[in-house]
Amino acid sequence: MTLVAGFRCSGGGILLCADREESGDGTKRSINKLREWKGKNATFLFGASGTSAIIANLYTRLEVALAENEQDLQTSHVKVIGDVLRSIHKDFEEFDEWPEMVIAASFYQDIATPLTSFLYGTVGSVLEPVAHYTCKGFGKDLGRYFFQRLFDFWPQRRQAVIMATFVFREAEDHLDGVGRGTDMMYLATQQRTVWTVPYEKH
């Protein structure tokens, strides 16, 4: 079970967050559920909910597909990612729990010239553009409840990290299956930099 969230910050940056708890066979463990992929003119951040084995398979397929279509990703990335999600749904249809994703993407003319950025949530294999923030996975209703009340229009990166820390702690306190710390990755779209915010066990 996973809670994953993403939201835009001032200056065009995007923060992705996911809890670390993986439950199964009566045991719990701590894993990182976020992934970065960087191409020549694009950077993607992925966060996914669901079974860790399916998520690992999903991330591997995404990395291969993005690399194979790197020449025109700015125009083709929605179809490329959608095709991968459809293949995952088809190959793992016996599972009841489909992966839900939050995706951040930024495109560049060169290493110093940003072009555009995107934030998406997924509904099945469809990418849904997001203007401000989104929550997916287990606990998304509770996450949305808090973000609706706390979200400041284009928060600074520090404000966003504090807000996300509070929301994920509340989710851990109120939901079984969310917890063991929160991983955060910040896509600084103006500088083509990704910052990792170390998770905190709480």
C-alpha cells in the first residue's frame, strides 16, 4: 500500500513524495518507491502505488520505452507512458491492485534552457494533467483532504516539504499500510536539477 503525491511549487519546481511502507505476507518493510529518469533533453520523476514487484517491472519498462523514444519525448511521452501502463495492466491482470502513479516531467532545449514541465496523475493507463497537486494510491482521499486545506498557491520548496511531511505523518497516524518514513524528490525545472530530501523515520 502506498500514498504518493505531487505538487507544483513556485519557480516551476515539482515535488514528488511517497511513503516507504511495503506490506505483504504479514510482514512490513521499508522501500523507496520514487524513481528518476534523465535523458538528453528531459527529466522524469515517477512515484507509484501498488505491489513492489509490479512497480519495479513498471519502472524498468518505462526507462526502456523512454530511452527508445528519446528523440521526440516532448510530444510523445504521454503515449509512450500510456502504452507501458497498458502493457502492465495486461500482463498482470490477475492482480486486483493496479498501479497508480504521479509523474513529473521537464523538457529542455539544452542543459541551461528550460522549455516546459508537466505534472500528471494516472487513471488506469490515462495520464491526467494536474495544475496544482494530486494524490494517488492508498490514502489518497485523506491526502486530498489535507492538501485542499493547506495548499498555498505556488508554495516555496521549503513550505512544500513541510506541508508534505505533515500530511504524510497524518496519513501514517490514521491509516494502516502507510508509513515508515517519506521519500521526497524535487524537480527544479529552471536548473535541471533533482534534489532528494532524505526520508525521516517517524
